[in-house]
Amino acid sequence: MVGLWNLTQVDASFAKAATNTPRLFNVGTLADYGAVSAEYPIDRASVIQMRYRMAYNLIFEIVRGNIQFPENSDAYAANGTFHARINQIINLYRDAKQSSYGVRDELRASIQTVKALLPIAKEKMSAYVNAKTTYSVTKVLQSRVAKQRPSNACNLTLLTMHLIKCIVTNPREDSFTRFVLQDLNFQPSSQRFGIFFIPTLHRQTLAVYQMEQDDDPVIQHVTSTRGKRKQCQKDPSEDPRRTEEYPLGTHPSWHEITDILDTNPTLIINTPSNLQFSQSANGQIHHIVIQLLCKWAHNYTCTINPIFLTEPENYPQPETWQDILNFWTINQIQDTFHAPAFLPHKSHWKGLPKGSKQLSFGERFRSFFPPLETEFSASPVWHILKAIGYLKDYHTFLSTKPEHDILSLQDGLQAAFDLLECLPDKVAGINTQPWKHDPYKEGPSFIVNAKAYKMSGVGPPKKNTNTPCPRAIATHTRIEALLLADNLNLNFNDAIKHIKGNNQQAQNQAKHSAKHRNKRKPPQKIQKSQGGSANQTQEIQLEHLEEDGIQEEEEGEEEGGEESSNHYYLPKVFGDN
């Protein structure tokens, strides 16, 4: 925690001391808290022997230039970097009330005044603080947001990071953070009440319904690590040995993961049985979740072109949660679809390649179960699903049930999706095609859940140890030496020495003559004179044009004495004398 001065009380104290109008230093979101400084008028300063007074907090001097805030991507994942940076801030604030990092009232006075104040300074300061002139700001935790992943987790991360930065400094707002603050009426609220509240924050789900849900741009902005320096530290548990538990070692490279999913995906996938998602306290909600997932699996498969099915009209008919888990496995997909392509899932693990991460499977459920207010595009697929498919049942539930049941249903769907092994490789937006065609496998593409990989993390790219192939063509020197030896009846080695000697001599000559060759040639000088010298000038110009093989007309102007005359250079007609 960090102590801040209550500016209302401090300003009254300054006014009672008859200082000049004080200068306020508001801190972040707290309009009535921060620091204040003022000077005494000259006439009063000469009487009380005090010139300047300032109430401030030493923590701002300590952290200036010595603090590193977590990146948005680190806060979103609540990883080790985030906790390390937050702990650094907490350590600076630790015991702030009892240490010199608390609030301080600084007076600049004469020696006589200081000596008079010292005996009563402790008593005066205790009474001053007990008058509720200070306020404490507690830290905000991001770990629950990263763990529960509410529908607007990215926007909530931006808000959290802004509040954390506001404790120490007045941070700059990017466009995404500015939109979040506008949605929450941030500026008027903090100015009026002196502190910022989030009344629409749901205590269980951490969703803020006053904010917009996360969309692709804000997700990419928060999760992207492009342009940010990350310290790549080797995992001490990395083991390159290939075992049954880790077929590619504990930390295979991203290229190895992509290659094995393309050639033999079942080798790296761990398919556990009897997985159960967290069951709601309301057993009926849990049953509705399974019913919706069964209908979704059947309806969604009906939207694929039947030429990609191994057996025509062989659409799945799951009835239980175990049937759903079994259908979305690699083995079952290979039995159901022709030439499916399996793609890696850029999520969950440490050491992923640079660039934005992909949404987890739990976060992808909104692509298949869009909100009630979603406006569908002209594509008839989603309109049909909404009219007579699984989306009709889902939207009916959203429009008729209370908010608590809706949140429980969505939490159940998210937890169930997080346990699936595969999903169609569909773009996150709802108004996109339900299926993607892989141009190499010539079949539908699926993305494989990263949590199912048999590994402990993603390793660095492996060095290319392939032996380079020999060139099909001989070197130019060898070709020239062979031909020269045949023509002059020389030994091959003598021909090689002769060619290398000539090459070395040419290089030395080129090195010494480089300045001369690169020297800029000045333009040709033309003598200017009066009267009849114009004819001589014309002849020089015509000879110059003839040497270059150029036939053109030029116009020039000759100045001579006090008058000037124009001369037109006619083109040279070859064959004329």
C-alpha cells in the first residue's frame, strides 16, 4: 500500500498557515489525493522564518525511472514475469506507512524555527495524520482474471494495468484502453467521487457487463508480443530424449510439432478418458450443456460438403458427454472425414514462436455459440442454424432464463470446450465460414488442442544438421583450367596457377586504379568569345554529337560583350559535306 495526502485536508492546513495558492499534484485516478506545494508570502515568511512547504510522498522519487510495469500480454497470462514485476512494486510499497516511503510534510525554514519545532514535531505530526489527511490504495490482483478468463478478459486486463500504473504515475492511454475507460465512465466517476468503482463487476465470473466483449483487435493487442523483448531462458527440465511419455522429447521445436501433426498426429497427442468438466450446482444446467453440445456436433457436421465424408450421410449422433469427447478426437475425425489436416494450436505452452497467441479452446466456444445480439452476415448457414438448429435452442435459453443461469450455462460450455481434443479450424469471428479447406491435404482442416500435447514446453528451433548437397556444376576456375590445359598442352596444375596469378594481378590493378576509375569526369569546356567565334563553337558541338552517334537538336545561348545572340545547332546530316 502507498500513502497519499488527502488534498482537501492539506489545502485547509495550508490556508490556515496563510501560504500562497498551493499547486496540486493529483495522482492518477484519485482527484482528491496526491501532493501539494506552496510558498509563503514574503512578508509572512520574514516573520515566521518559513519560506516553502510541500506535502508529498517519497515513493514517487523512489520508483521514478526504477520501475518496470508488466506488459499487457504478461498480465493477461498472469505469468512469472507479471508476478515478478508486481512483486517489485509491492516490495517498494511494503510498510510504506511505517517507513520513509510514506507521506511527508516538508518545511523549508530557518535554523531558529527548526529548533523551535523539534520538541513538538512528533506531537504536531501525530495530530495532523489523525485528522484523516492520508489515504491508502491497495493493489489489484490479475491472477483471477487470467484463471477464470471472463468474456471481456482482455479489456479487463487493460483496465487493471491502467489502475496499477495510476498508483505510481499518470500513464498514457492507448486507444483500446481509452475505449474501456469511456465505457465505464471512468473520468467523470473518478473526478466526482475521488476514487474509481466498478459496480457492474460480477464477483464470481469477473465479467464487467458495462464493457464490450473482447473482439479480435483487442485480443491481438493484449496478447501480442511483437516488438517486445522477451528473455528466452532455457527450461531446466528440458530433456531431448524420446520416450513413450514424450515421443519428441520434453521440449520439441515448433517445427517438429507442426511436422508430426501433419504426418503422424496421434504420436504426440495424449487422449485421456473419462474427462469431466466442472459441474454447475444446478444439475439441470449441466444436462442442458450436454444436450446443446450433442446437437451442436450433429448440426455443425451437417454444414460440411458431403464429399469430405468417408461415408455419405454419416453424420454423428452423440448422446452423452463421452460421445462428444470421442467424436472430436483425431482417430474419430480420421474415420469420419477424408484427408483431414491437423494444425498446431499456438497457445498454453511456454516458448511459443513470436507473434500473437491463439485463443484457447475454452475461449473459442463463443465462435460456435455467439451471443444473442449477434448480427449475422448474408451467409445462409448461420441463419439456418439460428432458425432451426442448435443456435435456436441456445438463444431461446439466453432470452428466457435469468442472468445467473445464463452465466452458469456459458461457464459450462467454456469448460467443456476446453477439454475437447480437436475443433474445426474456424476464424474467431462468427460471420466466417464454418469450415476451412486445406490446399495440401485436400480436406477439411482441424486445430489440435495444445493442452493434449505430450510435452512440457516448446523448445528453440533445432539447428540444421543436414549435410549440404554437392554442386552439380564445377567451379569456373576448374572449367577454365581444363580448357586452357587442353588448348595449350599444359599440365592442369600449371593452368590453375596461371589463372590464379592472372586473377591476383587483376585484383591488385583494380585496387590501385579504383580511385582513377571512380573519378568523376568534368563536363567539356566550351570557349565563349564574341562575333565569329560562334561558328567555331558550333563546330565543336557538332563534332561532339557525331562522336557519340547522337542526332538531336539543341538550343543554346551565347553571351558576347554588351549584346547576346541566339544560335541554333542543327542536326548533323551524314553524307553531307
